[in-house]
Amino acid sequence: MQNIKVSIVIPTKNRASSLKETLESLFVQTYPSNKYEIIVCDDNSSDNTEEIVKDLINNTHNNLRYIKVKSKIEGPAKVRNAGIIGSSGEIIGFTDDDCIVSKNWIETAVECFKKHKEACGVYGTVITVGNCKNKMFRISRRVDVSSDNGSYVTPNVFYKKQTLLDVGLFDTDMRYMQDIELGWRVRKKGPIIFEPSLLVNHKILCASIRTYFRRLKRTEYWVLMYSKHPEHLGEDNLILGHLYNKSPIYITSILLCTGFFLLGSELFVLFLALSVATYLWAHVFVDANYKKYPIRFLMFPRYSATDFIRFIYSLKASIKYKCLVLF
């Protein structure tokens, strides 16, 4: 393992089939195979993940390793941390078990670090592939990165190992959003470079309606993240310093409208008009693509339900973490 320069860490749980495709894309890298290792960190899968990975270990010349992580801590942070701690490379790359990386993925990242010696990290383009058109009552979830948006998402990011050790690895308090939060800490140590040619394809997730609404609970972790990094309240230009987007204004107008209606107040009409106006502002006239305006208007039930649930979760988290950030 003395020649290992790059370690690729992949967290996984019960995705044996897609994981195999991810690994196969890593087996054909243009970067010399004796200079990188692939570490699969299994979050205690109950499918045949272990069997498939160990079979690949026995049938590939690549440096493929398998770590089974058993922990009561929820989320992938502790799994990725296990990979970092057990790695041999001076550069750590992350991708997910539902991604396909480009053939020159590792080589591109290494060259970027050579070009930008001051960089602590490198991240790149993520393109969501596939669709949910043939799956009834499924809502698509995309993971797209096409510019330097400060997301630092783990489907496509590399860090210097020493930097990760210096900042304290992934925060296990963060069940979700831990990749963005880590990026915020790394950025305090040095720049994270966006390289457009660093390319990863991410499979689309077709979530059930129940799963979609359950995922909205992740809003709480955005609030937690801002409570840990209050300086970002100003840097991210939140509306009035506490509203992440326009939706809280829309929901507030709806709540006031409902309240005045129940009280029999004539102000109900005023706030009804305000609710319509704020909905159009938040969800319909959001860009110049006027052809989508009618469908966005008809999406009122879904957007309203989503906004309301997200608002409640963020309000609850704001009280819990004593940091007012409403979504």
C-alpha cells in the first residue's frame, strides 16, 4: 500500500446492484491502478452487498477493500469517517453507490490538486441520469451540480486527507447535509476548487409520495447547520436574515388568511389576495420559462403541502437549536 496516493471512499447500504456498477466504473480509471484504492464502507447492509464486494475483491487486480461498519449513529457520516480513518492515500475521493464516475475522474482530480497547490479540496459536475416517467406516483429527486455553487456534495468531491483530519472529519450530529457542512469547515482552511471536467453521473431517485414527504424532515439539519455556522446567515443572503427562501412568506400569509377567516374578519379577503400573490412569487414566476407557468400554478396542492411541512420542521428546529432559519 506504499504507492497509494488516492483513496476512494464509498458508503453503501442495501444497494448491491448499483454499487457493483459504481465499482466497475472505478476499475477502468485512466489513473494507474496501483496508485489508488477503493474502500467500500458498508452501513450494515442486509442484502448481498458483502458477498458481491468480496467476490469482486477476489476477481480484480484493483486495490478494493471492504469495511463493515456497525454503529447506532444514524446517517452516512460515521461510515465515511471509517473509510477516511482506514485509508492509505493522501487524497480522499468520495462518490456514492448509485453513481457512475468518468474514466478520467481520479486523474482529473489529481491534476487539479497539482495545478492548485493551495487547494484543500476539489469538486465537480454531477449530472442526474434517468427519469421516473414509467413509475406511477413517484417523485423524482435530482442531484445536479453544474457550477461552483458551494454544495461540495459527496457524489463528486476530493479532499486532502490531512485537511479532513485537521477539521475533525464528518460531523456525526449531521444525519443529513453532513457533506455541505464539512465543506464549510474545510473552506476555512483553504479553497475548494470547482473543476467542470470532473464528471459523475448520478442515478435519479424515484421516491414514493410517503418517502418524499418524509425526506422533508431533513430541513431540520439545514437549521442545525446554520446554528453551527451562524456566519453563513449573512453570507448566504437569507431574506431578512432568517428566511432561506420565499416559501415562509407564502405560508405565513396562508396562516394569517386562515386565521382572519375563522375570526370572520374582512381582512380575510386582503390576505387571500396576498396568499395568491406570494404563491405566484414563490413558485410560478420564478424564471423566464413562461411555458411552465400553467403547470406550476396547477401544482398548488403539492407545493403548498411541501411548503407547510418544511415550514413546521424548520420552525421546530429553530426553537430546538435556538437559531431562527425558516424554509
